[in-house]
Amino acid sequence: MSKQDLLSIMPLFILTSAAILILFSISIKRNHKVIFGITIFSLLADFIFLSVVKTPVSWIVEPLFVFDGFGKFNLGLLLLTALSLAMLSYAYFEQREERKEEYYILLILATLGACTLTISKHFISLFLGLEILSVSLYSMIAYLRKRERSDEGGIKYLIIAACSSAFLLFGMALIYYVTGSMEFASIGVYLSALHELPIIMIAGFGFLIVGIGFKLGIVPFHMWTADVYEGAPLPVTSFLATVSKGGVVALLVRFYTQVNGHQHDSIVGTFTVLVIASMFVGNFLALQQQNVKRLLAYSSISHLGYILVAFIAGGQLGLEAVSFYLVAYFITTVGAFGILTYLSDKDRDAELLVDFKGLFWRRPWTATSFSAMLLSLAGIPLTAGFVGKFYIVAAGVSSSTWLLVTMLIVNSAIGLFYYIRIIAIMCEKEHIEVQTQVELTPSIYLISGFSVAVLTIALLWVGVFPDELIALIQSMLNP
Amino acid sequence: MTTIPAEYGLVLASVLFMLGLISLLIRRNIVFMLISVEIMLNAAGLAFIVAGAKWSQPDGQVMFLFILTMAAAEVSVGLALILQIYHQLKTLNSDEASKMKG
Amino acid sequence: MILSGFILSFMIGGILAWMAALKNLVLARWISLITVCFNLFIVIILWVQHLQGDESQSAWILDFSLPWIPRFGIGFHLALDGLSLLMLLLTFFLGALSVLISWKEIQHQVGLYHFCLLWVLAGITGVFLAMDLFLFFFFWEVMLIPMFFLIIIWGHENSRYAAFKFFIFTQASGLLMLVAILGLYFVHANQTGTFTFDYFQLLGADIPSGAAMWLMLGFLAAFIVKLPVIPFHTWLPDAHSQAPTAGSLILAGLLLKTGAYGLLRFIVPLFRDQAVAIAPWAMAIGVFGIIYGAILAFSQTDLKRLVAYTSVSHMGFIMLGVFSFNMIATQGVVMQMITHGISTGALFILAGIIYERIHTRDITRMGGFWKSMPFLGTCGLIFAMASLGLPGLGNFVAEFLVLVGAWQATHKLTIIATIGLVAATIYSLRILQKVFYGNQSATHGLADLSFREKLVMIVLVVSLIWLGLFPQPVLNTSRPSVNVILETTASSDENGTRNPKIITIKQKRYTHE
Amino acid sequence: MNDLLWLIPALPFLGSIILILAGTRLSKKSVPLIGVGSVGVSALITLLIGYDFISSDTPPVIKQVLWNWIDVAGFSPSIALHLDSLSLVFIFVITFIGFLIHVYSSEFMVDDDGYARFFAYLNLFVGSMLILVLADNLLLLYFGWEGVGLCSYLLIGFWYQEEKNGYAARKAFIMTRVGDTAMAIGLFMIFKTFGTLNITDIQLQAPVMWEIGATEGTIIAFLLLGGAVGKSAQLPLQTWLPDAMAGPSPVSALIHAATMVTAGVYLITRMHVVFELAPTAQFVVGVIGSVTLLIAGFSALTQYDLKRVLAYSTISQLGYMFLALGVGAWSAAIFHFMIHAFFKALLFLAAGAVIMALHHEHDMFKMGGLRKKLPVIYWTFLIGAASLAALPLITAGFFSKDQILWLAWAGEKGNVWFFLVALSGAFITAVYTFRMVFLTFFGEEKSHVTHIPGSFINIPLIILAILSTLAGFIELPHSFGHFQLFTNFLNPLLPATTLQSEIESTEWMIQVSAAALSIGGTLLAYYLYVKRPSLHAQFKSAVPQLHNFLLHGWRFDSLYDWVFVKPFVYLAAINKNDFVDWPYNALVNVASFIHRMFAFTQSGILRWYLIGVVLGAILILTLGLML
């Protein structure tokens, strides 16, 4: 293993060692602050390492990993997201009586899994990443043991995830059976030779899609989303919505481009159907949803649909669009869930619409930033979401995939309704009496408040001056 | 000596997979569901081994090992969860665990 | 620089007002008033200078451009010509009035209110100035959100429904425009290889006619929903009747005008041939709107709703005028945009003032107000006369020009449109009849206008009469830009579809200039 | 001196603006000072300008461009005044009679709390009317045209507390507006054809552009006629005028008798070139005139309300004018307009005085025997009535009407039917006029006088009475004297009517028959309403339907009600909440239904979800295989 390999793979090592370090420190003494500190520090260090250390443009660690711009970009993105999630988690878990410390280990491990996905170029690394992610997620979802719903969500996720990964594995096996290789690139080579896919191959890809579709929560593998989102503790929910999906999207993009699937109508067609279905089902499910967590879950389904529109459109622009939208979507989602955590109190999460009644008059700033998040989700200008959507539409138009673009437009029109519905409720005049604040020093809230504020500002900044971000993405994607 | 054609292995694997899937669908008891998932996973593993044998590569078996490990981890977490569920619901009927809907 | 100054000043002013309101409400009101009046002052100076300048100068007065998102060739490009100058005048004028009339009406969340108000104005200003299609779309959307808040927070009993309807209608149509903009962008890029959203460069693009039709429809969707044109008008009565007075004023006076402005600025120059192709339908639908709106207006009992339908009717004239492609009609359209803004806004203010006194908008519960409010009565009379197109008031000039111009294009439709004037008479007189004639129904607490209200009213009346008797400055200001718009139309007979009506108009224009 | 022309319309406008702004604050003294004064001064200026005009040997045409109104791509009407002999006659009548009526009103309205408002409107009216007749282009004319319409609306509805006044006003405005619409379309066509709206230019270009009977010219003529018909309350738009009597009496005198209603006559005379090029249209003018004069005359026979009688008689007299226009007797029409202005204003003012004296009693059958009580009113009214009935030789009405009769018979465009209609009209006129006189002033007293009019009411009446006797002598027929001051005055502008060949000789027969008929009518009225008052009651009971039919002006109102008003209102009512909205609401419902369907799939049952996954897998496989 060369020095270069070591340097490239270092980010993963850092995460792993952080997890181990936390393990030790717990065994020595349970101290939330310290653990929290370590987590933050390690994630930060990892990110800094990633951005500072000069590594060659594209470095391949045979046979498992490839470190190219795309991978690095997503790696950084995931790390930052995980960081902000960790910061939000502190206040949330501080006020809950369960043992908090192990959560951070799981968080870091899950992040590790997601990161592995982004740089994997081989079925084995894919599988490893996916499973590290899943297994740690099982326990994260069910982390609040006292909560019935938490466990229910956990078990549901576990069974379905296991089932879907069985599908995934079987699909891999089939592909391996046909092609004799588990490496994306060589599979691509094999495929490019033949113009008509053999049936086993199709089955293989189909099963693969099942597995990945489940993780992305696209229709028809979306049903778990709402329940799990609702059951899981808020930080975990946002992790599900962002990091885990982000990792898988990155993987999907890589796999798809390397086996250049857009050549095969069967694959493209299948994806098109799934995407359209996801957009519609997601939006319609969210339409009159009373529970904000579930609502965001459903909206995430449709947002995945939007992302995949650009993904299908493909091309340079499409790739940029995906990356940009991921960023925008992550900022927005983390922000939104962050505000939910911020509003939640000791015994229950603030998840029902009634909790938001008249929020504008009780907590103007929170409400303002929350509506900024919602508007971004709806894709209204001045927010990152708008530019993201613009990017996607641009990608779609440039590759003239009119069907998808039209569907996208129709759906964002539908989507408007439930986002502004929340805003409307926050505007309602009648004040409900402010429930007694939880007995915590506000200093704890400083962290989450701070991070929410940062996210809001980032949201608006990217919305108004997206150029830096675009430049960055371009420099990463096509050096 | 006669070698079994790879297709047979694959067919066996798929049959196994199907069995697992069906039992997963028809069983209410969470423990049994977990077991059927394991069956499916093993079916996948078998498929890998068959494929590996076909191309006479080690990768298939490597993969199988990974699958075993993963399955073990999964089961352990799963059982822990099932215990929790049992504490709360006093039943292992998965249909009972449907508080969240809509 | 001045141009971006307008927008920025509104944004900053809004934030300042918001901050100030935490300390002192009156201060917030003053801040926003001063902001608007300052801009008004500046733009008036610009106007006077422009009028003194010679006729021969180019249509464009000011131009300001910065790179914004190079990746897409998006620039922060603002430019001012006669048309946008007039629109700015209207915007700031009505803006000032809307601050004044909400002085007493708004007592709840004053700071936020003025923030929204000023940001709406900022968005509208941007729309009228943006010369980069992306930027245009950006402002187009930006102006909706504060408007949404204005309606939903300070609106009347059913404001939520209205706000949603307004938001979704305009947004959905806007997205179609976004797609069209992108389509145009890529078409142009494929031809010239330069990726740009810049209006002036895109003007050059010659688009394959099949695609052009679709693109135009995309733009058209946004504009005719905003205008609004039957059958996309149903958001308007709800939004207008539910919004607070200032909201209705801005909606009727400015937001609708953005649609008309879009038609003039984008549809006609960018997609000449297609526009010519659909002209008969567009005119027909406009004329239908004139009659339909008038009939509905007659049947309403909610005063603000009634007025809302009258503006549906009046906007029909704009469709008619824009799509008859000649100088007279187009100038008429410009006039109509301004005068309708003032007269309908005035009617909404009137409704607001009455609402403040008797807390109902139901005209069956009004009557005989002339006795207790003669001043209001006189103003109401003048506004009603304006909306039925009485000569000597601005609307007459506008509508007559439109009709004379339209007559060059189509006889049947113009005749129907002219019959619309009778319908206008019917509903306008109904307002007077129900509100001011008859016996005093609600005697309680009907003070005549306060000084502030009188000021607003007088300003409106004077401007209407002034526009009615001396419209020439306005027409002179808009002439160069209208010329530009029509040149492009007219030049379409040399290449491509020959269109007799345009040719005749060209001759007419040249013989008279 | 001629530069002061613009002051004539400007002063009344100024007056009305002052009254509107300062209205309530002014004292009862100063209001009439402004209101009457402004009109008075402009009357004075009119006299001065008129003097110059007449004294100059070649009648000049004064043109005064005030400012450029609109100028777009050749559509450039300006605010410009144009004075020639025709408009001079009109502005003389308007300012002078207007002045008298103002004076009258200053006493008549003094107790009304809307005193200032009244004068404001009245001045506004005078101003717009002057603009109408002085306009040098059709758009400015249209300005004045609509302006007077507005004032008529305001003044009919002056007593706004009465709902029905409001409705009468609305009716008047809308019906005239219908005519105006036709006129507006006419303007569009004219501009399309000539590229200008300047009246003189049109008059110059029209003969060049069209030969006689050209389609375009005819259409334009008809459209203008539409406008004229609306304003002058001719068939089929006549029904608003009787209701317009809801306004105060001075208003009826000024607007609905003397000036505004004759705007139609003015318009047609002004555009006579066009009408001469369109014989069909001109003939229709004649037909409309003759039919209207009969219909209105018959209705007048049956009215109870003093003012309604006068209203119908106005319609009928306007019918005479239209008839004259129809046969191309331009100056005769204008002459009759002037005379009619005198005596009809007189009659209305007198009637107003009577009504005020009887404390707002309108019904003639409740009056009577006022001869002694109100001598001045009686005599002036009598003179006016005589002039209306065209009693021979002594009244101005005789000479003006006689001229129309003669030309209807002898003019080359005239024919025997026109003549007979006009003749019978004369008879009817005499009958209803003196029916009115006898019912009001003769017989025994039915209600007692509460208020004796003062000098401000009497003096205008007397002046008008003098005018409506003497003014006739400026225009004497061929048969005696052949003294044609008025015609000659208008002649360069309005061509003399060409007569049929060797018909001169018969003129005296016409006059004799006309005279005989009017006298006969008077006598009949005397017989019916003084000698044998029971007779008309018997007639009424004999044919009640006919009586009611005439009483309600031939049921035109109910006809229009059925044909236009009811359908419109019904249409509006059924669509009150806009059925265009339905599809959108339907869309919303569909959406929420779909939502419920999908939400149903989210049952929360684990195996259900697994089935979803499996189905998904199957779906994907099938898709993969199919595509």
C-alpha cells in the first residue's frame, strides 16, 4: 500500500479511529460534552484534512476505491452535513434521559458507511459501505428505547432494509454471474460489448435497483420513509434524509455513469417511470399531512425524484445539477429538522402542525428561518432550493427530456401547496399559550441556534450568490 | 468426475431466495420474519459462490464471508429490537406494531 | 447605478422599517414613506430630464450591468427606457399612496407589514427594470412572497384561501415561463454558441418556428395569468377582495401591470411571428374578457370583488391593444396600464375607507353615503366615471386609443369591445347608486375623510384629470420604446409571414412622423 | 375680442370647480354670485363676439387652438375651438337661456341644501355643452357630448335620497351611452377613412372620397345618427326623457328641453355633408323624426304629470327637427331649435313655478284655476303654449314649424307622407298643449297656492315670453315678406334646401291648413276640458287599454325590460360566483381524493410495506423486460 493510497484513504481512517477513541473515552468516563467535543473535532479535522491535503486529481486504490473530484466533493459534503447534525444532536439528546454517548459512535460509523459508498467502485466496497450505514442506522433509529414509536420504526427499517439488501446482493450475484467481475468499470466494458441485455442481467440490475431504491426511498420502495422518519429521533431523521441518501445517490451516479446505463433504454425507461411516480406519490402523500415529520418524509420522496430527473438527464450539466441540488437540499433539510429539534421539548418532538400555530408571533426569528427553509424546499427565489431547481430544469431542458421537465413543473406546483400551508399556519393570529420552556440552560440551545442560523444564512447566500458554489462544483467535477 | 452445471446452482439459489421471500411475506411473527430474511441473504450468498465457482474466482466466497458477518450483526441488532418491542407490545405480531400510519 | 439603487433602497428601507417598529411604530411608517417618496422624487427628476431631452435619442435611458452567475451567462442587468420609466413612476406613486392609506388601517405587526410592502415594491421595480431573463424571472417570483404574506397576515376573513390561490396560480404559470426562458436560452446557445440570458442578445435569436410557438406559450402563460385573462382570472377576485387595502391597491395597480409589461417587453419583440399568428385568438379572448368581467362585476355585492372584476374587464383592453400591433393601440395600452392602475387603485382605496368606517364590503348594506361623506362621494363619482371611460379622465384616452388602434386590426372585435363601454357604464353607475344614492342606511360613525385620506384622494383625482387632459408627456415618453417594440414586429413582414395589418400601420406611422 | 372665445366655456368650468371645492363653505349669497355670474359673463362675451361676427361683412370662422390633446402616429386631435355661424347660434342659445335659467334657479333652489352642488353641476353642464358646440374635431365634440351626459345624470339624480331618481338618472345615462357607443364606432371609421377627426377636414375630404350613396359613408352616417338618436331621445332610444323629469324643473328646462337634447340635431347638422352623401341615412333621419313626433304626441295627450306632458312634447318637437334634417331643411331645423329652446324653456320654468307654488304637486288634474292666483305664470305659460301650438302669426312657433311643414312638402327630399305626418302632429300638439293649459289654469281651484314666485322667477319668464313671440319675425316665409335673416345668416355654412319644381304657388295652402289645424286643436281642447270635462273621462273608461298604452309611452319600457334588462340581470345573477372557478375547485377536490387514496396505502403494517417492495421488484423486472 503506497503512501498515496494511505493519504487518500485517510479520511475513512480518521472516522474509524474517532469511533474507537469515543469507545475508549466512554469506557473511561461517560461525559456528554467530551464525547460531543471529540465528535465535532474529528469530523472537522476530517473535513479540513480533505480540503487541505493535496491529493492527485483522481487516484484509484485497487480494486475497491476511487478518489476523484466527484467522490471528494461528496465526501466533503457528507462530512459537513454530519458535522452540523452532530451539533444539532447535542441539545436534543442533552434533555433526554437515555444514555447519549453511544449515539455519537453510531453517527460517526454511519457517516463512515456513507463516505465509503461515495468512493466505492466495486461491489464489495459498495456492500460494505451500505451495510455499515444500515446496521448503525438500525440502532440509531431505535435509539430512544423508551419510545414505542422509536422501536417500531427501528424494526420496520431493519426488516425492510435487510430484505432489500438481500435483493441487492442477489442482484450483484447475478451480475457477477454474467459478467464475471464485480467492478463497475469492467461491468461497463462487458455491457458495451453487447447491445441487447441478457435476461439474467436485467434481473440483476432490477434487483440492484430495488436495493438502492429502498435506500433512496423512491416509489415503490418509499413506504417505510414516513413511519421511520416519524419514529426516529429528530437528528437521526435528518441523517436518514440527508447523509444516507446522499451517499447512495453518489454511488448510484458513479455506478450508472461507469456502466454507462443511459445507453440501455430498459434502464433509462425504468428510472423514468420510478422518478415520475416518486414525484407524484410524494407530493400527493404530503398534500394534507398533519405531521410535519411525515410531511418532510414525503416531500423528501418527491425531492429524490427531482434529483433523479437531473440524474437521468445526465451529461455534464446533469451531474452538476445533481451535486448542486444535493447541497441545496442538504442545507435545507438539515435546517428544517434542526428547527424542529430546536422547538422540541423533553418528552415529545414538535412535529404536529398545531405546534407551529402562530409561531411567527411567538418566535419570529425561528419562524422566519423555518419559512425560508420551506420556501427553499418549494423552490422559491432568494433560496438555494430555487437555484437548485433551476439547475435541474436547465439540465432537463438542455437534454430535452421534456416529459420529465413537465412532470417536474407540475409537481413543484402541487408541492407549493403544502409548504406554504405550514407557513400560513405559522402566520395564524390566535396565540396558543407558550408552553413552559424545558428546564435547561439556554446555553445548550446556543449551539443548535447557532447552527440553524448559519444554515439559514448559507441557504440565502447560495440562493442569491450561487456562483462560488457552482465554480467549486465545476472545478471538482471536471478538472 | 462430473461437475454440476452452474445454472443448477443459480436455480437453487433463486428457489431459496423465493422461499425466504414468501415466508417473509406470510409470517406475522417478527422472529420468523428475521429468519426468512436470513434465508434470503444466504440465498444471495449461495448465488455468489455459484458465480465465483463459474468464473473460478475467490471473490464469490469472499463476498459470502462478508454476507455472513453482516447477517450476524443484523440479527444481533434485530434481536435486541425485538426484545424491546416485546417489552412494549407484549407480542411479536408485526401487524400490532403499526402505531404510525397515514 | 441609480437603477440598482431603487431596488436596494427598498430592501434596506424595508429592513430598517422592520427594525424601527420594534421601538416605535410611527417611525417605521415614516421610514417606509420616506423611502418611497425619495425614490419617487428621483424618478420624477429622471422623467423631467428625459422630457427635456431631444426626441431622436435612443430608446434606452439608463443601463446598469454586473456579472452575476457567469456559469449560465446570467448578468445583473438593469436598463431603463421610456416604458419602464413610466412603470416606475406608477410603482412609486402607488407605493407612496399604499403606505399612506395603511397608516391607520394596519395596527398589527406594523414593522413586518412595511417590510413586506417595500419588498413587494422592490420586486416590482426589479421586474420593470430587469433586462436579463433570469433576473426578470427572479424578481417575478420575489414579488410574490411578500405579497402572499400581505394577503394572508393582514387580509380579511377568507384571506388564507385567497392567498393560496394567488400564490399557486402565479407560481405555476411562472414555472412554465421558467421552462420557456431556458428553452430560449438553449436554442440561442445552440445557434450562436454563446450562453446568455441577456435580453438584448436573445432578441437576435431566430428560433425555429415550431419551438418558438411553444416558448411563446410558456411566456404567455405567466403573463396572461398575471394580467389576468379569462379563464385564468379566478385568483384575482379572491385575492383583491381579501387583501388589505394597500394590498389590493398594489395588486390591481402594479402586479397586473407586470403581466401587461411582459406582453409588451417580451412576447411581442421576441416572438413576433408567433404573436401575430395567435393575435386573433388573443384579441378575441381579451374582448370576451371585457364583456364577461363587466357582467360579473355587475352581479357582485362585495364592493372590492366588484372592483376586482372591473379590472378583469379593463385588462381585456390591454390584450386587444397589444395584439393589434400598431402604434396607436400600443400607446393606448401604455396609457391603460397607468390610468387603470390609478383609477382602480382609487376605487380600492375608496372601498377601504368605507370598510374602515362601517366594517363591511357588502354594497347592499350601504347607501346614501353622499349625505354624510360628500367629499368621498365626489371622489367616488370621479373614479366611477374614470372606470366607465368618461372623456377628460385618463382612462378615456387609453381606451379610445386602444379602440382606434384595434379598429385598424379588426372590426368585429372592436365593436364588441366598444359595447363593453356600455357594460362599464352599467356597473360603474351601480357602484354610485348602491353606495352614494338612496337613503342613508348606516348612520353610525360616518365621518367624512380625514386630512390624510383627503390628500390621497385629491392626488388621485388630480392625476386622473391631468392624464385625461394632458396625456402627451406620457405618450412622448413611451413613444421611443413602443417604436422599438413595433419595429421588431413590423420588420417581420420583410422576413417571414406577411401581415397586411402591420404593413398598413407601418405606412401610417411613417407618414405621420 | 375673438381671442376671448376660450373664456366662454372656461368660465362656467371655473365656476363649477370653485363651487365643488369651496361648495359647502360658501354662503347662500355667494353661491349664486359665482354660479350665475360665470354664465352671465360668458353670455356677455358671446354677445360681444356675436356682434363682431355679424358686423363683419364676410362671416369669419374663428379658430382657436388651446393645446395639443393627443398626438399618436397621426391620431392628433387637439383641444381647439371653432366658431362659425352655426355654433354661434348654439352658444348664443346656451349661454343666454342658460343664464336666464341660472337666474331662475337662484330663487327656485334656494331652500335646497344642495344649493352649491346644484350650481356646480349646472355650470359644469353649460361648460361641456359649449365645448360640444365649439369643438373643432369630433373627439373634442365627443368630450362635450359625454360631459353633458354626465351632467344630465347628475342633475336628474340631484335629489339622491329618492332611490327612483337615481334609477331614472342611470337609465338616462345608459340609454344615451348606447347611442354614444354607435357614435364612437363612427369615429373609429371616420379616422380609418380620413386619417383625421377634424370636422372641417372631413367636410372637405368627404365629397372627394365618396360619391353619393357610398356604402362607407352611409354606414358612418348611420352610426352618427345612432349617437344623435340617443341624445335627442328619438326612436328607439326615447324612453329615458320622460323619466328624466325626476330632476328639478330648471334642469328639465335647460338640459332636457333647450340644449342637451338638441345636441343630436347639432351633430347631424354639423356633419350634414356626410348625410347629404348618404341619402338613405338622411331619409331614415326623416322617418325617425316623423314617427317619433307622432308617437310622442299621442303619449302627451294622456299624461297626468305636467312635466311629463312637456317631456313628450319635447320629444315630439325634436321629431320635427329630425324631420327637417331628413328633408335637408338644415336652417329650418336650427331655426326651430332656437325657437323651441325659447318657448320650451319658458314652459318648463313656468311649470316648475306652478309645481313649486302648489308644493310639489305634479298632477294636472289636481291643479286648475290658477289663472287668478298666478297671473304672471299664467300669461307667460299661455304665450309659451301658444308658441308650442304654433298659433298663427302671433307666435314664433308658427313661423318655425311652418317652415318645416313647407319644406317637408316642397323640399326635393320631402314627400307627402312626411308632410301629412307633420300636419297631424301640429293638430295633436295644439290639443295636448291646450289640454295642459286648461287643466292647469282654468276650471275651479283644486289645491291652494303655498308659495308665490318672486321676481327672480318672473323676470326670466317674461324675457323668454317676449322672445318666443318676437323671435319668429326674423324669418318670414315667402308668401308674406320673404324676410330670411336667419337662413341667410347660416347660408354659407348650411346650403339652402332645393325645392321641387314649380311648387312655390302652393305655399299659402300649407300655411292656411297648418293654421287651421292648430286653431282647431285648441278649440277641441277647449271643448273637451272646459266645456264638457266629462268627455275625456268617458274616453278613458271607454278604452282603458289604449289609454294606458299611450300613458306608458307605447310600452317601450316594458319591451326593453323584457328584451334587454331582464336577460342581462338574469345572466349576471346566475353567474354571480363565476363558473370558471368550478374546474379549479374540481381540481382541488381530485387532488385531495388522490391524497386520501395514497394515504390509505400507508397502513403502517410492516408486511404491507414488504409486499410493496416485492411488487416494486416485479414491476421493475417487467419494465426491464418490456422496454
